[in-house]
Amino acid sequence: MGVFKAYDIRGIYGKEYGKEEVYRIGFFLPGLLKATKILVGRDVRESSPEVFGELTRGITDAGADVYDIGLSTTPMVYFSTAYFDFPASVQITASHNPKEYNGLKISRKEALPVGYDTGLKDLEDFVQKGNLVPTAKRGRIIKKDVREEYLNFLRKYQVDYTLKLAVDCSNGMASLFAKELFGDKPLYLYDTLDGSFPNHEPNPLEEENVEDLKKTVVENRCDLGIIFDGDADRVMFVDEKGRFVSPDLIIALLAEYYLTKEKAPVLFDIRTSRSVSEHIARLGGKPVMWKVGHAFAKVKLREINGVVGGELAGHYYFRDFYYCDSGLLASLIVLSVVDSLKKKGKTLSGWIDSLAVYSFSGEKNFRIDKKREAMEELKKRFVEGVKPKAFYDFDGYRIEFEDWWFNVRPSNTEPYLRLVVEGKTRVIMEEKLSLLMEILKGF
């Protein structure tokens, strides 16, 4: 089944999968995770009530109880799984995807992610081939209110800020809590829950979806713009000049907050700018590079006892948040740091410009059938017979030279080969990007 991905289950609901598959997922989930009770939350997508109904019918037919927390952000489900010691949980969401999509993010005890290599492949096999034999005693659906515990945790990171702020909730799940956390001071965009996403798709990585926020920041002379994705596990930022801030650079800003308190490891993904690792080292932290994806990042951050971590896609992970990602928590910390900068007469754009001393291409996507062959050609040209400064092969290839580097990796969720290039200067970056693109055109 194509909807079982590396990190979650996701696809166009009613076309790529539907009620029968969701029921079977629910039915086989308690056995897979050895759970007699499962916490379930959902986003505001128009198909989410039906998905909830079929999922919970499957879970209860298997004899397990469902604890229904209602509409929720994905981080709220992670928090509640660990805080209330649930053996398993499901968030019904398709995250940043368009409105016709829906999906399931599954976690086990302590909010550890269930990825394709850690359970989803087995679940896929059960869904395709398993026998449905409902138990004699069905489970129950029990309402559970977790809102106050979750908010009380986030409130610990609130500050009495002086910034002028613009916040775009993308008509998604951040709308549940934004005003309680940021107050009435900000200029809010699209802060009503609407699963048809009438204003823009809930994906802040797509430039057109950030245009309204950029315009609002510039026209109202805001100090900071914040934009969330559909389920509020990701967040991205716009500086006071209306410029989108590359999400990997925010890892350095979060490191600034934490490493003044504790010299600890900081995690970042294989696509991250050198500027970030160099800044972490300057602050006395230990920079640790790892694979892309929440199913890998959460486990690695726990393994290294890292204090914070992040990804180019706008996920930020926190030891204090059970090693999970949270857009709202990240935004509160960034707000605190930028407010401190303002009190010193500094701006976010000035801080970013002093940090980002390299020229970064951003992630480029290539629809390529022969992904493995293309990657091996790049490895042959830039590793074999050449002596790179460093070579990493744990998530595609990252090949580093003195004045530039690149990462090429196959997408875990889409039919793309992804490429990132960074150079000491824009001329070097563009020259190397052109060279790599020319090679990839052959595939």
C-alpha cells in the first residue's frame, strides 16, 4: 500500500485509501503495540470525523479502549502520550498536505515514533493479509480532557514580550492555542479552524503560502512573523524585513537559548548549513548531524541526550518535551530570543545575516526514476578519485569540500531526489549547483 510511508500513514482519503483500510489499521494496532488503551486526537480536516469513526471502531473491536482528546495539535498528542503514560497513540492528520489528504501519525510508549522500520511495515502486512476476528468484549470510547496540562507546560515558556508580532495559523490546529499563548497583541492571520484551508495550503515551506504573512509584517512594521503548518508540529519564521528565515538557521537560535544554560549536544539534519554547526560549537555545544525525519530525530536526540534539535523542514525537537517536536514551543522560545535581541537594539535580520555566512541553495527536487543510479554517479564523480573533506552516507550522501558541500537524498515520502548545495560564496554555490543539475539531467 502506497500510503504507508517512512514516518506515518498518509494519502488522498477516499482515493488512495479509505474506510476499510482505516478500520483494519485500528483493529490491528492494539496487537502490534501491545496496548489495551490508545489515545486518539484529530485535526480539523473535513474527513477527520469519518477517519476517527473507522479507526476507533477498529480499535474497540479489537478489545482496546480509546481515549478521545478531540481536536488537537499533533504535539498535544505526543505530550499527552508521555505525560499520561499511554502505551500508544494516534493523531489523525495529513500535516501540511492539501485538504484532500488525511493520515495517521502513530506513537508508542513515551511518545516514541512508529516508523516504517519500527512497526508500520508490520502493520501494513496485517492490514493487507490479517484475519479480522472481533473480540467478544469490545473496548470503550472514553473522553479525556488534556488541554490544561498541555497549556500549563507551554505557559512555562511564555515571556512578557515587547515585539510587534504577526501570526499565521494557516486555518490549522495552532488556532486552538495561539491566542492563549501569544495574547491579543499580535496581528493574526487565518486563525479560525477550517479544514478546507480556504486561504492557503497549510505548508509554510511553499513560498506562495507565506506571502500574506510577509506582506503583513512589512506593512505593519512587525518585528517577527510566525507561520504554522496544518497540525502545528512545524513552524517557520519571517524577519522584520519580510524575509523568510531558512528553518535550519532557527536551530542556531534555539541553541543560543539552551546552551547559555547547559553545554549539551544539539541535533540537526544532514541538509543543515555549516553556519549552524559552527555556531553550536562556538557556544560550547556539541553539534550532531543525523537523518531527516521525525521518526529518526526523536530517537537520536534521546540517544545523545541532546537538549534541542531541528530540521530544514521546520521541525524542532526538545528534551523537555519528551524529545518530540512542537511548533508552539519553538515559537515561544524564538519569540523570547528575538525579544531579548530587540531590548539590546538588535533585529532578527541582523542576527541571521551575521550567522549565515555561506550561500545556501535551499532544497531542490528532481523527479527521477533512477534515483539510486543518479546518486551513485554523483558519488563516483565526487568521492572516488577525489578527496573530499568529509563523506557521510547515512541519509543519501553529504559530500564536503573546503569551500562547498552538497547533500543528495531520495525522498522517503515522494518520488523525488532532493538536492541541497552550499558554498562559501554565491558564485561558488551557483556554479556547483549548475554542475550537479547538469549531471542529474542525464537521469
